Amino acid sequence: GPAFGLVYAALFAVMGWLWFSVRGQDESQFRTPTAAYALGMAISVAVIVATAFLPTDPRIAIWAAFCAAWLAAFAVIGRIPAFAIAMSPTQSLVERFGLFTIIVLGEVVIGVVDGLSRAGRDPVTIATGLLALSVGFGFWWSYFDIVGRRLPRPAGQAVFPWVLSHLPITMAIAAAGAGMTSLIAHAHDASPPPATGWLLAGAVAVALLGLILTSLSLEDARRLPAVYRKIASTMAVGATAAVIVAWLEPTAWLSALALAAILSIVWAVAIGRFLRAHAWSELESEAAVDRGAEHVTA
């Protein structure tokens, strides 16, 4: 804990210094949000350094409050024009969040490998591991084929929810990876421990709910509202189904199979809606909207 606090504070100090140094080169319209961000980083350094010298329980409580304060600040400043203008969506921004999601998806692979390395090599255990890995594929397909490579709406009110919605998505994927080891270790039990089952199913549910927020913040959601409403409702049903899987407490392999099936169905429905609307890519979605506008005009 103390070591993490000091290293984390050092990271914030370097980032704050970089932002402050950039402020001198910014255009006038960006100086206010840049200065506010650098000030926030300075306050963060002081808070995190102080927690390094506290007992464990108070330190964790302050860290939780610290994270909540940052999230609340982002949610609020996204509605302030002076700050929203500094957060313009670009393909580079989308690519960076996509790369971060890929890194987090590696946690699922690590969890499966760790589970198989600790458990036996019998067919049931191996099958459970493969099915657990397919849950990771479901996360992968759902993210990159529904929201990946697609720009959020340019307004700050949409960009900030798009950014913040990645937090529950990536946390859920990481949580699923953490639960894979226990799932595989209990491959021969009547059912995995309740905590494991709820962790995995809850991760799928939270990821799908996070994807709803991300998808509805996209520019494509404005262009093709009917498509994205259908996809969002499908993901909501999928999240509910994941919770039901945890409640039923099936065997480990059946739990992994059910969760992978839920994610696959959500993905298949989304792809079907995109293909029918000729909106598989962002360029296609723009063309579909243009064709609809021409039809209305005619």
C-alpha cells in the first residue's frame, strides 16, 4: 500500500508537470481547462502521498473517495463549455481506448492460463478453460464490433460519458479474468463457489451495461437511432440473463458456456442490425444516413 501510494503520486506529479508545461504553448481557449487539470493533479499528489503514511483501512477509504471525486469531476466538467471544447473526439483517442481494452482483455487469457496451470489436465478441466476463454472472445467481439473504431459525438456531454463508460467495461473484463482461475479450479464441482459465479456473471452484466452507455454516446447512434436502440435493448436483456446464470449456479463448464452464449448472441444481433442497415463500418453508416436523407427529400 505505501509503496503503491508513493509510486502513484510520482506518476501524478510527472503528468501534472507535463500538463503545466504544455499550458504555456496552448491557445487561449485551452489554457483554462489545462490549468484546472494541472491544479487537480497537484492536489492529487498531495492526497496520495499523505495516504502512504496512513494505516491500511483509512488509506483504502481515501483512495475510494479519491476515485469517486475524480469521476464526479469529469462528469461535471463535461457539461462546462470551456472544458468540453478541450475534449474533441479523434480517431487517435478512439484507438487509444481500444488499445487499453485489448490490454485488459489479456487478463482473461492470464486467468485461464493460471487456472489450467494449477488444475489437472483432464478433459473436463480443459473444456472449462476453453469455454472460459470464449467468454473473453465474447468481450472482444462485443466491444470492437459494436463500439470500437467508432467516434463519440463531438459534444462534450457525449464525449465524457463515452470516456467514463470505459471504466466499468474494463473493470468488468479484468474481474472476469480474475475469476477464471477459481472457475477452472472447481471444474469438477457441482457448481463453482457462489462468489466466483457471481463475479463472472456480474462482470458480463456490468460490461454489457457499460457498452450500452458507450454505444449511445457514439456519433453513429445519432445517425442510426433505431439500430442502436435495438442493440442497447439486446445488451440489457443479455445483462439480465447473465445475472440469472449466476442465480441458477450451474456447473463451471455450463456457466462458462452460458455466459459465452449470451455474449455471442448479443454480438450476432448487433452484427445483424448493422448489416441490414448497411452500417458495418462508420463510413457505411454515414452512407446509410445519406441515402435515407435523399429518400426523404425525394
